[in-house]
Amino acid sequence: MLFARLFVPLQAIMVKNEVKTNQQFEQTIAECRQLFEKKLHDYGASWRILRPSSLTDQLFIKAKRIRSLEIKKESLVGDGIRPEFVALINYGIVGLIQIYHGFSDTVDIDNEKAMSLYDQYAGEALELMKRKNHDYDEAWRGMRVSSYTDFILTKIERIKEIENLGGDTLVSEGIDANYMDIINYAVFGVIKLTEEEAE
């Protein structure tokens, strides 16, 4: 009987935490979308030209800079770690678009179509995050931000290997699953850093 009385409040707390986390996921994706839309205004969908390997290298540069800043504890060009996590989210979504729609030699879609594709794949990533968070019971909150960085770099290395193999893997998930994981870890990073800044 005592166990039953304790279980109900604990379950209510877990549900409340999950709701809060889902809201944070949504807020982070909304922030990334807003930046993506502004850059789309300025540059158009210029990223349509990126071949998969170039996109992987762009993700690598962003993640490597985060790790460098984490180790050196100093930035000489101003921008900190949080904007790089935001960039990883947006490039991860672009990666999903490029995988499923191919790359182009020219900018072949207008801004409206680009935003429609962004919303589609950002929505899929968001729903996956929510499902995983439910199953893993917010385990990411007990992790350090530096671990997200290392996991992202590991995912990028896996993508490079899959690309080098021409996609001919034996048991591995595809590149799209790795992009999804990169987006997830980068969202965790944005949330954690936002909470730290608010304290």
C-alpha cells in the first residue's frame, strides 16, 4: 500500500518532467527554424549545392570547434558554443533533406519549398526526440555537455565511414539515423547551455 502511494506521485513527477522537456525541445527547434528562415532570406537555399561529403565536413567543422572551445575555455572570434549547437541542428536537418532529395548543381527550390522541407524533417526529428526521451527517461539530463560533443563527433566519423563504403554496410543504421542523433544531441546541448545561462 505504501509503495502504491509513493508510485503515483513519482509517476506524476515523471510525466510533468517529460512535458517540460517536450516544451524545451519544441522551443529549441523553433529558435533554430527562425534562424534558418532568416539565413534563407539572405542566401536562398544555397545549401542545395552541397554534396553529402561536404555536408559531413561542415558538421565536422562545427563539432570540432565546440570541442576546441570546451578544451581551451576561450574563444578568439566571439561566438561561443551554443550557436554552434544551433548550427549543427540546422545542418543536420539540411543533411536529411539532401539525403532524401539529392543535391543539385544550382539552387533548385524557392524559399517556401525549402521551409516546407525543413518543417517536415525538423518535425520528424522532434517526434523521435520525444519518443526516445520517454523511453530513456531523461537520461541525457545526467550527462555533461562535453559528452554530447563527443557523441556528435563519433556520429560524424560513422557517417564518413558509411560514405567511404558507398553506403554498403553490414549491420549499421544509415546516415539518416546518424543525422537524427546529431540533431538530438545538439538540442540537448542548446537546452543545457540555456539552463546554465539562466542560473
